[in-house]
Amino acid sequence: MTDKSASFIYVTFIRTTPEKVFEAITRPEVSRRYWNHENVSDDWRPGSDWQHVKVKETRTVELVGKVIESDPPRRLVISWANESQKDDPDQYSRVTYDIEPQGDMVKLTVSHDELQPGSGMLKGISEGWPIVLSSMKSFLETGQGLDI
């Protein structure tokens, strides 16, 4: 059995609404503006597929998974794997977005777990999530994401 005991948690506060945070995660036309990728699903309902598509001429699918739980605009849980490893169940991890109103702000907690210790995925997301979520915060508060 594969050791999937590693996890990563990131918390940020964003001056916006829970609805706008949920849209920033699930609407391709929004996610491309701060992530340079589109998060794409037919309906973001449990059991639905989702893809993380690079916004370039090639429109490469980089990540894939399934929607595990969806409670707009409070919570979204998805499975997550590199597209090239999608046929190996051991390569999937889980991402949970918890979105909580806090007065005129939103507390966004992103938990990425079921990761293999020392894996390339753990290293990549440990470096990637902070900049992506900072870019989302900048975009939602100012209308402009970071240049990532």
C-alpha cells in the first residue's frame, strides 16, 4: 500500500464574498485570469470529471480528477492527479476548498492531502498553492492577478 500521509494546508483571508471565491475556483473564464489555467467541469457536482487546462495555444490538460463533494459556495472537494498519471489510483490526492464568511472577508482554507511524502506532487503544490492563492486574492480584491 502506498504511503499517502503527507498534506499541505494554506489559509488566506480575502476581501470578497463566498460566491466570488467559489466562482474563481470553478468558472474557467475567472480562473484563467489569476491562474493562467482553466478549471473545467460540466457541472461541478459529485461524480463529475474536472480538468485543469493550461491557457495557451495548445490548451494542454495538466490535471484531472473527480468532484467528490460540492456545496456552493461553502465547500468543494476534488480528487487531483497529473493527467499523465490518471490511470494509476495511487497517484490521486485530494483538494478541499473550505470557504467561510468572516464579516466583509472570506476565510479560504485549501487542504491538499492524501499525498505521498517526498513526491514530486507534494513539492510542486507546496510551491504552487501559495502563489496561486495569492494571485486569486489579488485578483478578487483588485481585479488583477499576479504574473505567474
